[in-house]
Amino acid sequence: MRETGGMHRRTALGLVFFASAAILVLEIMAGRLLAPYLGVTLETFTGIIGTVLAGISLGAWLGGRLADQRDPGSLLGPLLIIGGISTLLAPLLVRMVGPSVRSAGPVEIVFAATIGFFLPALVLSAVSPTIVKMQLQDLGHTGEVVGGFSAVSSAGAIFGTFITGFFLVAAAPSQAVILAVGVLLLLTGGYTWTRYGRKPARDALLSVVAIGVVGSGILVVTPTPCEVETAYFCARVEVDPNRPSGRALWLDTLRHSYIDLEDPTYLEFRYAKLVADVLTTLPDGPMRSLYVGGGGFTFPAYLSAVRPGSSHFVLELDPSLVTIAEDELGLVQSDDLIVEVGDARLGIQKAELGAYDFVLGDAFSGPSVPWHLTTEEFLTDVAERLDDEGLYVMNLIDYPPHGFARAELATVAAVFEHILVIAPQSYLDRETGGNFVLVGSKVPLDAAAVMANAAARGGREVTLGGQAARDWIDSAGILRDDFAPVDQLISNG
């Protein structure tokens, strides 16, 4: 390939590829950096993608404008260096603003994403038009040059997306990935500055090395909110100061699970107590149970204690959570407690048909249930795994006007003939919100017995069944695979 504008074509294509790949690495890692403060929801990723696209758009325009006004060779190195500096600063900036934006509305999401990732996207997007300007020596081949570099830029973005989503998020902490990208950008910027700019090589290299050392040091010593960063969550286990044997599992912004290592019959969370209230209405004896979501593995331990001989099949997406549970939460896998790692929508196909007395739906992505685990099609798969008298019990979070909770109950009612909704009266009156427990069964359910169980332990939750539960659904529609806007139904409240 020929050399034009003082730069070999292969070098030019490589720089465009690298800059575009770096942007997409940052975009995907942005979700992990923001998750401890904003959770992992469709709205979070929408805000990140929109913010980064805005930076790309503005950066391409400004880069082209600057390249027309100045020597593009002298711009290239500084652009890459500034891109490297802003990349290294992104985690620090997110940790500075994160605690102040824990209300995960659209404004807060876009604000946090802008603070952390708008500048590197803008600066790195200016690299491509700058290099194209350097390569345009023959107006007769303008289309070929611009089209070729555009294609390589897209290829770099695709590479950055695939390498990050399929490999990097599971292979290394986000801070390490961003550190590596930032340092590579600084080194590449230093090289291009000395090679194609007007700055003396020695001064340029010393500047880049100094910036890289200081920036990397700041990034390394800055504390991270994660005890363990998994491929999906920022996870940590906390000891209950009021109960030395109690352990709470935090995933991103939510206190997700609780288990007492010495007394697995102790249930800390209100929703867990409600699930136990439902199970108490079933005949005594061992149970075969299927769990959609493992988390802290509270209920396998609970049922094994209160119903000895019970067996458990757990569907858990995140292998790191299984490791955490084994190391810190007392999980011991055996023939009676089997964990299937992977997406529950696929894993449920490995569960035996008609074999289970109890299925618990307790999977969360941030405050919401993953949408594909809420639909009529998925609940049909669940129903097929239950025996004739089995129960499906689901935990979910929602707030007024409870669009998601009502739609999910409508979906449960579409699959199961008998339903219950259990929550405090203020939730059912659409005044406040929090955890709801929904129940579906092929056989009649005893709402009065469930409410009596709650009252016996001092709970004030109300259980609606039959027509009262169907009236509570109101006009909410059924969630199906082709339309299940779970995040929007929750946040619109």
C-alpha cells in the first residue's frame, strides 16, 4: 500500500480501526462502571448508547472541521493522547458522581454517562476524519478513500464490541480493561505525535509517559465499590452487624439476598417470609423445587432445613455468584442440590417435565426482572415443569401505578387457572411500592390460609385471590415475547 500525507495507508487504517474499537470497548464497559450506582436496565444502556453516539457524531464533525483548518498531522497525536487521558479519568469521574445519581431516571443516567464517557467518544471519533484528511491527495479517489476508512472504522467498532462483550468483561475487571485501553491510546498518541507532528520527539514521549504513569496510578489506587466484579454484577457480601452469622449479598445497588449460616430457617427479607407463608399451606414432606435465579441460595438452604430430603435444581446465570455462594454463603452442591449455570430461559429446558412441587421466580437485573423471564411463553415452560398440584411463586419489585406487577399478574393468570397477589395494603392501593409476591397454580389456592400464616408471624400483608386478584389486574395487558417492556412499566411509575 502507498504512503500518502506522510503516513502509510496500513498505518492510517490501523489507527482508525483502533480508535473506533476503543470507543466501543468504553461504551460496553460503561455499563459495568455505572451499574453499582444505576443498576443494569434497558434504560441504563439506552442512556449510555445515546450519549456515546452523541459524542461520536459531534466528534466526527469537529474532527473534520479542525482537519480542514490545521495541519492534520499535528492534530492526530494530541487527539489520541487526550482520548487516553479521558479514558483513564472515566472510572474516577463515575465514582465521583455515582453516589449522587442513585435515582436511575433518564436525566440521571444521561448525566452520569456524559460525565464519564462523552469526552473520550468525542475525541476518539475525531481521529478518523483527521486521518482521512491526511490521506486525501487525489480528489479523483475521494469516494474510495472515505468509503474505505468508513468501512474500517465500522470494522473496528464491531471488533471492540465483540472482544469486550464476549471476552473482556468475563476475563478482567473493568478497571483493568480501561487502564489497558487508556495506556495504549497514550502510547499510540505519543508515537504519532513524534512521527507526524511538529513536537520534538523527546518532549512528546516524556509528556506521554508522565501522563500515563500519573493517570494509571490514580486509577489503580482509586477504590472500587466492588468486592467482586462479575461479568454481570458488582457483587459484595456483608456481615450483618446485628447477627454475626448473617450474610447479605449485594448486587450493584440492591441488597439482593440474605442467609444465616447457622440458622437457614431465618428469613430476613419480607418477600422471603411471604414465600414461606405460601409454602406452609402445602402438605408436609420433602419437596422437589426449581429456582429461576440462585443469588444467595437462601431457599434451597431453608427448604432443606424445614423439609429434610428436599431436592433443588437451581438456574443461575452468573458463575461467579455460584463461586461467591460456595466461598462465603455456605452453598454445597450435591445430588440433591444441582446448579445449572446459564440463562434460565435455556436452562429450564433441562428441567424434568411435571416433576416439581414448587418453582420460585427470583431473578433480577437491577430492580427489574429480565423481561424474557416474565412472558407468557416462559411461564408456559414453567407450568409444564410443575406437577398437577405444584405452585409457581414469583418475587418482583414495582412502584405506583404498578404497571409491571399488574401486567405480570395478568400473564400468570393467562397460564395458571388460580392466582394470588400478596403485598401490603398500601401497595395494593397503589400508594407505595416494593416487593410483590405472585402465585400461580393449576389447583385452587387458599388465600385465607396464606394471610393467616403472615398474621401469625406478625406480618400485615394482604393476600388477594380469585376475582379480587383479577380485579386488581385492572386493564393491564399480558406480557409476551414480542412485547414485554418491563423496565418501562416499572420506571413509568
